[in-house]
Amino acid sequence: MAGIIKTSINLSAIPKESIIVGKKGKYLPVTITVNDEVDQFGNQGPVIVSQTKEEREAKTPKVYLGNSQVVWTNGAFPEPPPRDGQTNNGVGNMQPAKQTAEPDLPF
């Protein structure tokens, strides 16, 4: 595990048409953004209803459900999986670069 994110959502803000009925229940696809900086309330990013590619391209307004906070991390998030058959050429890699240490010994 690379981290724990705490969030809360406004259930009244959930658009009913975004709920997906599946075989095992009802689901709401959400996206949680983790920003580099904390806002004045200690939040690190919004929780929104996920948008389709078409909605993003049409600049459809986002439906904000709440905020999120990173409450624990081991220092690295996992690298995201490749999307749409693309390879992940290190883009999105949040792990620190490995450094090579010079030996302390003179021999």
C-alpha cells in the first residue's frame, strides 16, 4: 500500500443519472485528485463524478462531491496503469529517483 486518502462526499450532490446499476449493486464512478499543496482547510483535492472522454472534450462542468486528504503515505504512489493500449513511459511516476551513493571508503 502506498497511501491512505480520507474523503467525504455530499450524497445530495450525486446526480441520479450517473449511478450505474451493476450485477452486485449500484455504483458511482468518482475521480479523486491529489494536489501537491494543501488548501486553507487541509484538503488536498476534490472528489468529482467521473467524466467520459466526450464530457471532458465538451468541457461539461464537473460535479463536485467533496474533498480529500492524504492522511498517510509511504512516500510513493503506485504508477498508474497504461491507458488505451499505450505504454507508460515513466509518465506519472511519482517515486523518487534512485540516487547512487559514492563510497565513503578510500579503497
